[in-house]
Amino acid sequence: MLLFLFTEYLIDMILFFTTMALAINFLWPSVVGDVVSLFAGVDYSSVEPVVIHRVKRLALICVHAVHQKRYDWNNQLLMSVQSTSMPFVQLLEAVACLINPKLPWNCKVVGYLQQKKIYCLFRGIISAVPQNARNMEHCDISALEQVLMLTASHVGDNQCCCPAVDPRWSFSSQLLSIPFLWHRLPHFKKVFSANGLSKYYIHQIACYLPSRADVLPNDISAKQPGYACVLANVLEAATWILSEPKFASDRAADIIAVSTSLLDALPTITSATERADDDDDMAMDVDVKDELDIDLQKQIMAAFDSNTKLLEHLVNALFTGTLSTNYSDPSGPSDAEVEAVGSICAFLHVMFSTLPLDVTMTALAYRTDIVPALWNFIKRCHENKRWPYFSKYISPLSVDAPGWLLPVSVFCPIYKYMLKIVDNEEFYEQEKPLSLKDLKALVLILKQALWQLLWIIPSHTSPSQKALPNPLGLKKMSIDSLKSQARNGLSELLTQLQDWNSRLPFTAESDFYSQEATSENFVSQAILGNTRASEIIKLAPFLAPFTIRVKIFTSQLANSKQSTASHSALTRHRFKIRRSRLLEDAFDQLSLLSEEDLKGPIRVSFVNEHGVEEAGIDGGGIFKDFMENITRAAFDVQYGLFKETVDHVLYPNPGSGLVHEQHLQYFHFLGSLLGKAMYEGILVDLPFATFFLSKLKEKSNFLNDLPSLDPELYRHLLFLKHYKGDLSDLELYFVIVNNEYGEQAEEELLPGGREMRVTNQNVITFIHLVANHRLNYQIRGQGRHFLRGFQKLIPKEWIDMFNEHEIQLLISGSLESLDIDDLRLNTNYSGGYHPDHEIIDMLWEVLKSFSSDNQKKFLKFVTGCSRGPLLGFEYLDPKFCIQRAGVPGLEEHGDRLPTSATCMNLLKLPPYRTKEQLQTKLLYAINSEAGFDLS
């Protein structure tokens, strides 16, 4: 029968099934001796070659028959071994009997089947099994899984004499590349994850993948490429493998090696949030063929979810025993440390380039010690001035890749993400994850690295360097990719550290500055624009001192005003504003102005409570007064557009829509108003919350910004973060209650949040979402409209030069007292006064004796603004001038009050006889609040 059987012929198959049914009844359950005697009679040794040939042929025909009828019998494919009446099960049971490990011919038969590409046949059979075809918990092991276990388990035996199998026909290539393998064969997953199989086959993939691009079979579908399926199946199995109490670090190393190679081939996967953001502006050049099946994407991302602990186990397994988190060994790193760091950093770099960061970062930042471990490695290399080249992952001939490039490109994004949810107590008091002393050293090292990337190392690799092959063939490990990720990571991390330092200093502000960025040549190049210096200011403004950046900002303002000068000359806008209806009149009239009109001169005349237009020609001073008054009125919490925190700083009222029907239009107007003040260099006394100022930079806020807004909520979130018990017992869900003007509304933080309980595994996500809701989501509409108005005058690239604390200085100036000496050095005199005149000496003495509040009132009286220029009175335009008031030669001026012309920064000072008289008259004038009738 074996000689003349053709599986393509129906009659042959019927006869074969009947025969195999009889054989199964005889063989199962039988002892090994019964099976041998069935084929060999009494003396097996005398007929061994013939018996083995027949068994080989019979086993192969059984598998061929199953393969031939796989679609007709797809309802039987996962039937258990107990269903012996089914033809499909009978054939597979026969194979299982024939390759029983206890039979004397087992090794030769299994080896023969492998040489006959048995896994190609199994690939076709398994592919016919529907995904998620059954529930593993309610089914016994299937006959198919039983045969697979027997064939796949035939590895790692020292007594095995099977010939080596071509990788193209191996179990690893043929079966692990089947989409959703474990969903089809859930029992087999358990067996594979056991020590022997997973260790052997994953190591096999790790060995041949980098050098054999042709090793995987043709894709089952374009959206389910074989390499992606191998990755998904290996990662899913790895979550089982690494969850065992004990596993060797070499197994983790193999999983990382396989994952690195396969992730490198994967197209970039975006999260659901990113896809939603991109729906409106989808690029036309997206290659649809590169898109993965959505379920395959989910399978890959699910493996990296923090609940699976895959990343946690991988990182900790690789670092255990090789890399320390404590600075205990001042010597340079060992070869084992370099190998571990290179392996994990290459893996993470490729992963960051492929998967959404929000999928991977939570586990890395909060479930591993990778931040202190990498920092310890970086610090030791830096102090020993000996950096490894990681030649296994980066071409050793590359001159553009310093040794710190790979570890720094991975360290920065992880630590930056960690700082989003680190609280003030952890950062400053517990000094986690890094000590404050280490943070100071970290700033200096990272600053130096960033300067090298921006100023010394070319931003683009030369063609000759690009031509150098990557040792492992990793496309995403190119030098340009590493430099780009390191540049962005260094810039973003140092920006965050500077924000922390501005909140409560742990190092000198000058530690963030690069000495080269303070030179006159650098400043002049930065002002010119389209230079490397100007690019550095855009990407890493903290490298230059604040005063230099203010000079650049001032130069940008001047250039903008010059470019719009011709338009301004043709269109002059003059408005009458009633003091009793200040905000409404300004909104009705200024809202109609175009962007170009807003940049031009605007002149204002006030109408007092009697309906009379106030005296004075607006040369700029009345407009300054108008700006101070309207900003004070519009941002007053009583008006309902803004609220005040417990620290008495301002932020948009989340419930503004309940107060004003046109609230979003008003926010747009107020944004342009603040932009106009900054555009004209007018300082206004508006203390804003830093979490609102971040909206001007289009930044999101995080947990450490919450104490200013809601200290009680912040304390509650910290309680959850550090809770030692079972959080699910607290019965918290992913919802938040909004309470505005007595109206309560429950809102889900995630879709289905009302049914999603907060647990120890997802509490970090919950904390992040609550902080995001309060600091970002609730005021998103108000912030968006305010920003649109603001950017009509101040482009984003200008404001991005400054952090939030510096933006507050640009808006309001320094909170320090008036520098009388600086004002005196930058004062002009006229009408007979000169620097050494006795009246002038008396004036400076009186001003120095004034309280800080009265000094501000004096400055407002003479300039229209209560705060001086940020860079000192040298930059006041026009210069402050003191002019003698009264008729020359007439000595009696005691009854006259000082007057001013704020548009010219001019003080008209009568020649008083005594210092007391001067002080009395000056105090009366600056406190009169009589509008501009005194000017």
C-alpha cells in the first residue's frame, strides 16, 4: 500500500483512512514492544533498515494526507486526542505513535521528517486553523499539538544523530512566522515556553536572523509579514518564559537579540492617540503596503505593556550581576558591562524608533533600574575618559559616533519620561532616582555632549561614513538616527532639568550655559539667523544665558517692526476708550484688527466718567497706560475668565463658558493683548501659573505642576502612588468629577473608564491621566484660543527660547526693587539740569528713600509702566530725561507739582527748595491716579 498510495486520489485516501483506523485501534494504547513487533515481527535487529524505511514513509504519508485535506477538515483541526473516530485525529494519532520517543527508530524517523520539510506541511495545516478557534481553558490538548510537541521537542539531546536542518525549513522559520500561532495552539505555547524548546529555538533565530534575510517563508499576507509574526510570537512566548522564578540571563540576551533584529524591520507603529491626531492631515506619500494588520500591531504592543512585565524582566535579567546602580567601582566598565549595555541600548533604541513611547516607557521608567544603572555606566566612562565603541552595533570605522552616543540616546528619553511623574518629595528629599549631587554632574556631562553634537560633530553623516555597513545590518541603528535621537533626547531632558532647577535650584543656573555660547561672535550669528548659532538657540536655548536670549528676542522684535513699517505708516489706528467700559470697548474695537494692524502703532484716548475726553496726545505713553489698565481689568478673577491658585497666580477658568457666552473669543483677544504688550516691550503686572505659561510653548504639564493648582488632589495622588496595599480594594475607577459653579459632572479618563478599576499595575497611568485632565484637558479650549491670539504677534520660535519662569520675566519684569543707580547712569537732563545739580542730587536721595511700592509708582508715573526694562535702563527707549519745569529765573515754584510725559519718558521737575518739599510733591503726584491730566 505504501508503494502505490497517492494522496491525490480519493479512493486511495478512503482505503488509507480505513487501514489507519484499524491500526490505531491496535496501536492505541499499546506498549512500545507491541508497536515494534507490529512492524518487525520477532527479531527487530534483522529487519531494522526495512522497518525504519516503512515507518518513515508511513509517518510522512499521514502528514501529507492531513495537509491535503486540511481545508475540508478544518472543523477537526483542533479536536482533542480523545476524538479517535475522526479521520484527521486518527492520522495524527498514528504519527504520534510512530514517533514515540521510546521507540528505537524515533531519532531517525523524526530526522527524516525534518529533512522532508515536515514543518512546511505543518505550516499549511496550522494556517488553516482559525485564529482564536477555541477556548484553551475548556479544551484538552489537540492531536495536532501532540504531534508538534513530539517533533519540536526532538532537540538538544546529546544522543541525537539527526542531520542539521536548513534554517529555511526549520521549526523557527516555518512555524514561528505563522500569524497568531499561540492563539491557534494555546497548549503548545506552554510546552514551547518550557526551558528546552524556547531556549533552543529562540537562540537558533538569534543566530541566523542577522545574516540570513531569506530564511523566512513567503508572507501569508502583505499586512502579516513573516518577520512581524515571528516577533509577535516570540514576544508573547517571552512573557511566559521570563515570568518563571529563575531564568538565565543568556535567554534574555537571545530574546533581546531576536527582538532587535525584527523590530528593526518593522514599520513604525503609532498609538491610537497618534493615529487620531494624524487623521486630519494624513500624508499622501504614506506607503500603505508597510502598514501592519491592526491585530498584529496590538499583539506586539501588548507584549510590551507594563502589565506583562516583559521589559522589566528583560532589563533586570540582563543587568543582574553585570551592571550596578550604585557608584561602587570607580574603574571603567568591564567587557561584560559593555556587552550588556550595548545589547539593551541597541534594543531600546530600535524599539523607541518603532513603537509608541507611551506603550513602553511606563514599564522602563517605573519598573526597572535602568536609569540609575545607565547613569552609573555613563559617569564611570566619563570620569575614566574611556568610552567603549559598541562596535557590535555601530561601525567601528565611524568617526561621527562617540562612545557615549548609544547609551545617552537611550538614557535621556527614559529619564525624561520618568520626570513626568516624579513628585517633588522624590526628586528633592528622597533624591530618587538620582542624587542632587549626581544631577549636577549629569547636567555638566549632558551639556557637553549636546554641545558636541550641535557645534562640533557634523549634523549629517558624510556619504563615505553612511556607506559603512552596520555590523548587524540594523537600518534604524544608523549614525544619523543615533545622533538625531541623542540630540532631541539631550535637549528635552536638559530642558526638563532646567525647569526643575528653576522651581527649586539643585545647581547653579550657569551650569546649563555653554561657555562658547556667551561669545560676541555666537550672539551676532544667532541674531543673523539661518546659522548654526541660531539653530542651537532654537533646539537648546538654555545653552545661552537669559540676557543673551533677551537680546536676540529684542533683535527679532526690531526686525519684525521694520518689516511692517511701510504698512504701519499707511494705517494708523486711533480708538476712544471709555474708562467705565474699558474691556468691552477694547474688545469691540481691537478684535477687528488684522495681524499686520496689531503690529503697527495703536493710539488711544480715554473718555472719563463724565464723558469728557482726557487731555493729552498719545505719543505712546497713554497706550502704555491703557495696556496696564486693560490687562489688570481683563485678567481680574472677578471678571470670570481667569482664576487664581492658592499661590495667587492666574490660569484660565475651566468654567469660563458658564460665565461668558463669548469666552473663547475673549481668550483669543486676551492672547493678542498679551502678545501686543510683549511686542511693544511693555511690562504688565500679571503673575501667571507656570502650567498656563507652558501653553504658550505648546507644552503639556505633568504631576509636578499640580501642587500649584490643586495641592489636595496632589497629596491624594501621591498617597495612591506610594500605597503599599492592594489598590483595587479602594474601588477607584478611571473617572474624574468636574465641579464648576456647583455643577458636578463625571467624566471618563479613558473609554470604558467607569468599568476600569485602579490597580497596583495601572496606578501610574491613572495618576498621569488625572494630572493631565486637570492641567491640560480642562483648559484646552481656552488655552488654544489664547495661543492663537498670542501667536499673531509672538511666533512660537521666539517664545521657545525661554522657559516658563523666563517668560514671566518677559511679561512682568523682575520682582526686584527699582535699581536707582542704574536709572541714574542712564538719565539725560535738560532745561538747565545736569548730573551734579543740587536738585538732581535731592531727587535721587528721595527716590532711594522710597518704598519699593512707591518706586514702582514713580516709574509708572514717568514711563507708563511700573517695571523697568529687563536688561536695565540702558535699553529704555527713549532714555529717561529730567527737565526743569517753570520759567527760568523764577525761584518760587513750591506750589507746582511734578508732571510727566510718559510717551517721552520725561519728568518735568520744578526746582524745589528743600528735599522734604520735593518728596511731598513727588509722592502726591505719583499717587494722584488722575489719569493723564497731570501730563
